[in-house]
Amino acid sequence: MAVSDSGTASGPVAAVDGDRLWAALMEMARIGATPGGGVGRLALTDLDRDGRDLFVSWCQEASLEVRIDRMGNIRARRPGTKPDAPPVMTGSHLDTQPLGGKFDGAYGVLAGLEVMRALNDAAVETRAPLEVVVWSDEEGVRFAGGAMASAVFAGRFGLDQALALPDREGTTTFGEELARIGYDGDAPCGGEPVSAFFEAQIEQGPVLDAAGTPIGAVLGAQGQRCYLVTVTGEEGHAGTLPMDLRRDAMVGAARMIDALNGLAFEFEPNPVITTGYLAVRPNSRNTIPGQVTFSIDARHPDDATMTAIDAQLRAVLKKTADQAGLGLELTQTSARDAVVFDPACVQAVRDAADRLGVAWRDIHSGAGHDACNLALCAPTGMIFVPCDDGISHNEREAARPENLATGCRILLDAMARWAGTV
Ligand SMILES: [Zn+2]
């Protein structure tokens, strides 16, 4: 049914076909399918090209206007009755981790395609044009960074710099690989008004699945600070040096890591703090470690809290080092501010869920997404749906067809109402 100009009419704008969405996801997942039931479709490989080609063929069947920009982003447009109005965009990515799942990225792209197909079926016209976008290389596996193509679109990263990014073997570049697979388009990348961007994604975390809630209205994404810590003690013989005379860098590092873990529980909501890298010198079974270097990855959705965590983290490390008579060197290796999505976009997601009678909750994104870049240049929101046990970046990543269809209904409703229907 159509909606009134005021947007107050209830009921779906057009009917999403959940089976068709599922079939598209399963067909896309065949490209790069891994023996363990997942997908390995690395950015700008032949498999990525095959996935892109399949998506483009579907867009052409749906009478969408397809353009490729200079970063290889695919933009498929459904014109509105005001064709020059800024578009309402959706989309995500088709590249995956080496042993990734069927849904991370692909769901956001194919939910966008299903929105277009459903509007076509119902012959609903929108005022503003709608677009579904495939952002190149979101995962950042082959080329450092991740989400660089949406970063260029949003003006956060330079085009020439991005095209010159080397692959991890240092044998080719982003630009060369884009040309090789035939997706070095000539449309400009960014620098134009966008009415809004909505990205649908599986949560990639356990919150919605554990709560049994089908929709997450995403408030934003966590900020992140990364550090490298070097603890220096004194090497010694493991058999001859009494315990009370040791300056054991490993024991000091272990106490620090444990203290950081405890620190995470002193803030509400909890930050996530991880040490995933450790290097020991001399790394010998019968020598007391003289030096240990370890990483810290700390994330929280609120920047002010993140600053408080930073201060306490430094204090805890210093106190532990001082008590043990150890040297301490702390380097902050990166910092990324939290992303706060546009309140009107967040509300559009909640309103769509209410209209369709679907339970929702507010949620923060633990991971980074293309939407985090788009938030720099356009009103942006995200829709999360549950994935089984929160497992993602894993061949076992799974999601329920009914939840995927529900997320797509919310996406359609939010986009169509934002664009205005006639
Ligand atoms: Zn991912």
C-alpha cells in the first residue's frame, strides 16, 4: 500500500520476499565457498569479481542504473520522481575474511537489492532516488586499513593514496587489482550530497541472539585505542636466582594484563579490553624473561569514558611496574573516536520496527563498518539482526531467514519513508 505524504499511515510500503532474499544470499555464498561451510572471497580477487558480476546482473534485471566509481564501489540506483534529489542509500560489502561467513556484508548488499525488487513488485515510486551500494574492500585483509573505499567516499582518505595501497605481499596495488578485475570505474567517488545511508548487518556479536530480540537500532560504533607496552626487568638463570631477587618481566606483564581485565569491570557499560599479542625476550624455557612486549586494544562507545579508561590504564600499569621494580614504556599506536549515528536515522529504524510490530532494542556496534565512514558525510543509521551465538568472521557464521527478512522489511520501510513515496 502507499503511504500518505505525512508518512503517518501504518503498514508495509511494499512486501519483502524473504525466500528470494535467502536464495540470493545462498547463491552469492557459492562464490568462494569454503569446505567448512563458509566463504572466502577476498577483495579484488577473481572471486570478488565473480560476486560483483552476479550482483550487477541482478541489478540490471531489476532495471537499476549501475555506475562504478573510481574506488570500484558499485552504485545501483532506482530513480525517484525527483531524479536530481540526493539519494537515500543502503549497502555494505561483498568481500569476506579468508575463512568468513555467508552473511557479513553480503546481507547488507542483498537486503538492499531485495528492497529494490520489492518496490518494483509493488510498483511503488519514491521521490528521492534509492541506491544500493557495494563498498570495495571493507574487510582490509589484502590491503591495510579496511573500509578504505567508503573512507574515500566520505573524504576521510585520499583517492590516490588509497589506489596506491600495496597488498600484503607487496606485489600489487589496490588500483592495479581494481583494473585487473575490471572494476576501475570512472564515476567520482564521493563529494556529493547523500540524503541518508542505512546499512543492514548481522550483529556479529551475541546481544540480540541472547535476548531473542530480532532488531537492533544501532546508536553508533565504539571508539578504540590501541597501545604497545614494553616491560623491562632483568634476565637471569631459572635455577639459581632466588624468587625474592628476581625482576621478572613476564610476571609483571601477567599482573598488568590481569589488572587491565579487572579495570574493564569498573566502568559501566564495560569497555572491552584485550591483549592478543605478546613477545618475550629471550623467550627461553630456563631464562627469567628480561623483557616482555604486549598489545592492548581497548574499546568503548563513549569518548569521555574512553579518556577516563586511558588515564586509569596508564595508572594501573605504572603502579604494577613500580611495585615490582620493573621498567615500563607505553606507546599509544592508534586512536579512533566513537561514531554516533544520526538521531533521526536511529529513530527511523525504531519507528519502522514499531510500525511493523517488531521488537527492537538500542545497541552499539562492537565492530567497524562502512556506515561509520558514511556517518562523516551523511545522516547514517544501521539495522542489526541476530546471528547465531554472535559468531562472525567464522565459517560457522549463521543467521535465521526470518530475522534476515525482518531486517530487510525495516530497511525498506525506513528508506522508502525517508525518500518519500508517491
Ligand atoms: Zn567483517
